[in-house]
Amino acid sequence: MAKDTPLNYRNLVIYEIYVRNHGPNGTFAEVEADLPRIRSMGVDVVWFMPIHPIGQLNKKGGLGCPYSIQDYRGVNPEYGTRADFARLIETAHSLGLKVIIDVVYNHTSHDSILVQEHPEYFHQDAQGKPYTTVPEWTDVIDLKHPNPGLTEYLIETLKGWAVFGVDGFRCDVASLLPQEFWELARAEVARVKPGVIWLSETVHASWIGQRRFHGLSGLSDSEIYTAFDLTYDYDIWAVFQQAVHGKKPVQLYLEMLRLQDCIYSANFVKMRCVENHDNLRILKLAPSHAAALAWTAFAAFNHGAFLIYGGQEAAAIHTPSLFDIDKVEWGSYELQPFLTKLAQLKKTQALLEGGFMTLASEPAIQAAWEHPSAGLYGVFNVRGEQGQAAVQLADGTYPDVLNGGAVVVKGGKLALPEIACILQVGPLKGLAPLHCELLDYRL
């Protein structure tokens, strides 16, 4: 994280919106009308996937991908007008919400205004034809950094959106751009609007290694953190997915979390999630409904901002297409109360002021927030086990702040919850953290 990143960004709840598929007609106005409900869930920040005009040349699907952008300074007419978006931002601000937009500065559409006006801004083959360094991304062409003219144009664009009212930027595949670009962009935007939120889509570690092997740009998370407040969890995402599938031990995933604690600065902020627009819905990925919710609860309980992907509260199983109209089926908002409770817990004293640690991986994940007066102890049944679990709590009856009611600890054990329980336990200290073989120096 940047030196001036507020530590309370670890407690942000972010809500991801794809305008095209959010409402019946895919408009800003429909999203604006839904903002009070979204805010009522405990959301702090709404993140809009790209809102700009979409390229038509070599597009994918019937309507094209929002990450294939024609004009960084325009608004997609599918969604409405700039005035419509300005009104949406004003409504969000009145509700206490911040608005961040997607920034896609690695590539543009084949028919972008930049390639027409400044072909020198792009990677070109021997015949002078723009191309992408990621062959499967056939609907885009790559910008070539560094270039002083390009840098100035892109940063002026960011400043323009900040002045317009946007509160932050989620930067697509930010790891593929120069570190110096992002550091300059942060500094320059701060001149016109201090306190802008910077969220980086950092990419999978394996991809960074592959790009570096081929002489292409690829920043590690630690490099990205010099300019960004938050990064994706993709450095350990593959282990997470395999743990959810049961192909890797849960302990390995927890050890990777502990590794993050040791390799980044003490106040690093990760954005935790269990699904997003590029990945399977957790209800599709996990082997059972209960396991999906247990993983979701642990992601929210973990230290870091928590992402809700639009439709998650409706127990959506299908990940909408990026290239066509593919509406979220809202139904009865089945999981909204569950996600709301998790979002509310992000603002408790323990999560705001305490220290986080994982305590066990079997038969369920155990984790706690140590605090002198308001500790929380969580048990997350991600494997759907039955029976009891030994816990590091004195015998007694504890309020369950996730589900309501109370949980009894007897003989140092409690009955495993079907999904998860989070116990209000008062002062906590001296807990024994999970043994981490990856970091044990006594080999």
C-alpha cells in the first residue's frame, strides 16, 4: 500500500456493478434507483466496471466487452449520458457511498480514438499493425508504455474523472504497466482531489513470471503497493480455488495468507473476495451451498476489504457474460441478510482495532480478532464436517453475532456450525496461532 493509505481501508465493503446486466434495461438510472438497497447492506464503495463506449471492430459477442474501450473520456450510450452518471454519483454521495470506476490503461479497442489519432502509442508488429501481447485478447490492442504523450493523456483523463466526482479507480491488469506511471498518476490526481482510492487488479504470480520470461512488463504486488491502496488476492488465488475444490489442504491456503502477512508492509490491504466478474460464482465453485457460505464468511472476517459482486446477494450461480446481455436473476435476494451481517461485522471494534490471526484448519477454519475488550472468535465449516471442534476458549456460553442465539463451549469444544459462527468473547490474548510450515525457521 502507498505510504498514505488509511489502515481502515481494511474494513471497506466494496460492491461491483456491471451496468449492462444489473437492471432490466442496463442503465445508470436503474443502478441509481438501487443504491439505497445496496447501501443498506453495509456497502461503502460501489465499483463500476468500465462505463465507456465499447469498441465494435473485432468485438467479442453481440455487444462487445466493456474492457475493449473506444474512448476513455466518454460514456457508453447503452447506459445513459454523462449527466445521468453525474446524477448517479450525486445520489451515491448523498447516501454516504463512494464511487470508483474501472481504468483500463493496458489496452484499447481496435477502433479506439487513440489508435486513430496516435498510432505511435501502441505496440506494433513489423508491418506497423497494432497488436496485443496477450494473444487470446483478440478484441483489444496494447498501449506501449512508457510514452510521455500517452502518459500525459491518460493522467489528464484520470484527473478529469476525479474532478467530475469519481472517488477512486480500479485499475485493470495494473501489473502490466510501469510502476513509475502509477506513482506519477497517484501524485497528479491527488493535486486535484486528495484521498482518491486506488485499487489494483494485480495478476496471478504465474502470469508475472511468464511475462518476465518473455521480456514483457510484469509488476509484483510489492511493486504495485508503492502507488496503490488495495490489491487483488490473485497472488494466492490459485491455492484458494483448489482449497475450495478440496484439491489442496485448507491449511495450505491459510499458510499463504500468513505468507502475505510476512512479505508485505505491516499495513498492507488486500481486497478479499470469493467471486468476481472473471471467476466462477462461489455457489458454483464450492462443493455445497453451506461450504460456499462458510468460505464467504471467512473472506469477510479476514483482514482486508471485502468485495460483493452484484448478484451474490441473490444467490446467483451463473457468472454473467461480459459480451452480451445476460441479466442477473435477482429473485428474492436470498443471501442479502447474510452478506449484510458480514458487512456490519467489518465495522465492529474488534475488526477496526484488533489483531487478526488464524488458529486452526481442521476440522474447520478457526480465526480470531484479538482485542482488549471486544474480541471475536470465528469457526468456519468450509468442509461441511459434523461433530465437534476443540477451541481456544474457556467453557461457557457465548453470543453468536453472525447467526443470533448463543454457542456453548464445554470441555474445550463446541458443536460445529453448519456454515459458520462468530462468537463475541470479550478480551482475547495469548491465543496459539496456526502452525505455518512454510514459515517455520526451525527446519
